[in-house]
Amino acid sequence: MGLSARLPLFGIILLVSLANAEDFVAVNSFDGRDVLSGIFYANVKGYPVRFLPSPAHDLSIFLAKVGSNHSVLLVQSAANPVSILAESELRYSNQVELYASQGGAETNLDLAKRSGAESFIVVDSAYSDSAISAIPYAALTKSYVLLADKGNIAKITEITAGKKVTIFGYVDRQVRDGLSAANPTVIGKGEDKYEDNVEIVRMMVATYNFNRSILSDGAALEDAMASGTLPILLMGKLIPLVTYDFLKENVRQGKITGVLLIGNELITPVQDMRERIKNDLASEGVNRTLGVVIKFAQAMPSSSEKVLSLDTFGLPAYVPLLNISEVVYNRQNGKVMMGVENTGDGPLYYTSEIRIKVNGQDYRVLGRSEPALVERGGSASDEFSLDLSGISEGSVTAVSLVKFGSSKRSLDQAAVLDTALASIDYVDNSIVSVKYSKYDKANEKLLITIKNDGDGTAFVFAQVSLFDENGILTKVSAPSIRQVDQNSLLTEEFLLGLNEKELSLNKNINVSLQYGGRRGFLTKSAVYSVPLEQEEQPMQLQLILVGAAFAVGLLLVLFLLFIFLRWRKRKGE
């Protein structure tokens, strides 16, 4: 085919591709992760985005916002759409490509790959606050926001390989370890959502010279927030000190002149904050104030009503859950042992107070005053010295109060356990060892076999140190603490895609173990260097078998041909 013949065909292909090119993103799902991912995708591609609000409003308003003659990518929950009519209604005046979301976590990863983004911001999957805070910065930097946790970090490392990575706020230890080879930029300490939020807004004000910001409690999304055109400052009915100090300083310097408040629930605290900033600056001889614009309604030209309520999508707040697993007295070392378990879907911080009573009367007060982190699915423990030698008789009880919350400075929940203080004789005699390691190429799994060499049950948390293809040493953590019964073997699986170069750099690997005889009391540690064996892929084995069978078959055919030719020769004689 000549060039002149190919040009019309090329033109047809080009026209078809342009006809199918999307220029608008719409989201129809009750799953907040679908809505967030649709926003992340649209902002990377530079498309407008609209979502059906929850609680649901008039569908016609959503359709009017989308408009007509668009090529729409419709991200729609397969199981739980806000409206079952949205798709068909959109198709009347738009070209629609349907992405049927099977679940918010999967959609977040699928749209990340589809976006073609060269830059990613990683936040924890449990915190919608972090995702909201990241929207404007992601839009400015054309970055896609990934909702990460220890369950999907293997897939996330594949998506972000060779790309720019930023970690914002708190993420699981396994996520930090998995992304360490990317040398990520880190924004925020991950200890307090308001501190992290102020940190990312401060970066945007300094870098992009914003003089206005959106104020929101983070409980819902609204169109102005989704567009990513202004930084988003988080607050509540009580203004966080870090947020107040940030605004006051930037108003003093003339860097921030006004804020846009989404909704009317926070009018009173925001107006109080405005007056306080004005008075504080006036006392310093500075005549500046903070302008406040309140967005509590919307106007739609196509609607018969002049003013309509805002279209918002409510995002469920992360609620941490904690269980006090045990409070006992260990006679062997004279200490009270307290164990706690994180039973929620994200991390938490906790403090504790144990009130020891003898015959109902206060005897001692023990506890932890500095908040400690317990990651999702994890457990923690504390030991406090207690001298009971002077107590010869009587009832000894422990009233335990554990305060906990989603951030270090917001311990707004509590768990209480009032129980008799049981005495135990506990000596940690646990012994574990790493027997061997193997890499399964077919399933992209690193398998570590651990043996319990002790006389009782052991609890183990494993980490593996590996070199990536650039020779950078990274640590990969197991998903959780594992129980190993007496005289038993445990195979810990790490989902890892290692290429040939990485396998050549990791002939021997270091496996670090933290272990102990009680869950949460992993007071022992050891490091083992073991050779990394390789398990051939089944496909390679199949090819070998097929090749061998072919060779045998060929030999058989040649042998039969030889017999046949010899028979013909004899017959001819």
C-alpha cells in the first residue's frame, strides 16, 4: 500500500480516535473512593468533573452541570450507583464511555494507570481528610492521588515505578517501606491531620502565591473543592491552634486576604476566628483583617428556583476502634502488663491510665502519657513496675482507661476495662529462626519460612531487606504479626515483583524478626542472612516438557520412517 493510499485510512483512524477522546468526567457512585478517584483522574487530564451528590438531589441539576456534546467518561458503581438513570440520560446528549466500578479500591488503581500520570501523591486509604487536602496540590502538579495501605502497596509500587512520588500525611509502615526505593518527597509528619493540612497549604501559598483558601471541615466534597483551584484548609467547630496561627501569620504578612467557607455549619466559629485575628493584629499595631465569603447555595440558570442548596458528597469520617486485650500482673518481674489491639480500618494513637485498687481503695496510678501509634491490624503493649510485696491479702483490681483517636492530638475516644488484676508467672522463652527463603517468579511472591524452636507459642513480625535494581537497600514489612505454634513452621509471603537484575543483586537477603511469647509483647529481635532460592515459573517448566515431548515425538517419527524405508527397500529387492 502506497503513502497516498494510507493517508485516508490514517485520517479515518484519527477521526475515530478523536471522536472517542473523553473531555469530561462524571461520577455516579455512593462509594466515596470512586468519587475521589474520578476527581483525581480528571485533574490529571485537565478535564472538568461532576459527581452526583449524596444525599441525592434532583438528577436534572447534575445533567445541567455536565451539559451536552461532551465525550464523557462515566465512573459508575456497578453495585451501588446514586442514580440508575444517569447513564441513559447522559447518552441523550453526550457520547458516554462507561467505567463500571467493581469497588473503590480497585477503581483508584485502575484510573491511576489510565491517567498516564508521571507523578503520584500517596495518602492513607482510611483518611478522607488527607485525600481532600491533597486535591489542590495534585491538580497543580498534575499528580494522581493513590489511596494506599499495606494490602495494596505491591500494586502501588508497580504503578509508581520510575515516577515521581510524594507521601502526604500518615501511611502504613509497609507503605513507607515499599516506596522507599522511589526516594519520595514527604509532606507532613503523619501525626495530626491539621498539622499536615497546614503544611501542604503552606507549600502551595509559598510556591503558587495563593492569597485565598477554601475552609472546610472535610466531611463532604463540593464542586469548588473538586476543581483544585484553591488550597483547602481543614477545621472543625473548634479551630485548631495550628490553623489559627497559620492564618493569623499570613494575614499579618498580607499573603492571605480571604477565605471561602463551604456550607453554613461553621459560620459561627469562622466569624469568631476572623474577629480574633483582627483584634490580635490590632493589638500589634497591624490594621489587617481576613475576608470571609460563605458559599451556602448555588444558582442554576436552567432551574425554575432562583437559589438551590449546594450539591455535596458526604465522606464517611474514619472512626478508630481499640480493644484492651489484657491487663495482668507478672510476678516474675513485678510489672503490670497491658495489651491493646487496633480493630479498626486505620491507624490510631493512644494513652493509658491504670488505677490499681486494693479492697476498692486507690493504691497506685500507672500509665502512659505520651501518645503511641498502633497501625491498622496491629497491637501494642506497655509494662509498668508495681510493688505488691506489702499486700498480703485483699482484693486487687485494675481500672484501665485508654484514650485513643485518629491523630496524636485528637484522642477523643476511650475504652475502659474494670477487672480483677490476675497474676501470672511469665518468662519469655520464645525462640524463632529463619530456615530458608524462596522467590516464586510465577506468582511474584517472596516466601520466608520461619520455625518456632521454643517450648510454647511465639508471635513474629518479619521484615526483609532487599536491593532494588539501582542498588538501593529497601525494607519490606510483613502485613501483620503472625502466630507460630510450638514446633511449627510458618511461611510468610511478601508480594513482590523482582526482575532479573534485582534477583542477581539479592543472592542473599537479610530477614529481621521481632518476636515474643505474647501478642503485642515482641521484646526480642534477631537478624538472619539467608540465600534466596528461585522457583522456576510453571510456564518455563511447561515449555521444557513440551520441548522434550516434541523431541521424543520427532525421534519416534524418524525411527518409524527409517523402519518404513527399510521395509520398502527389502520389498523392492
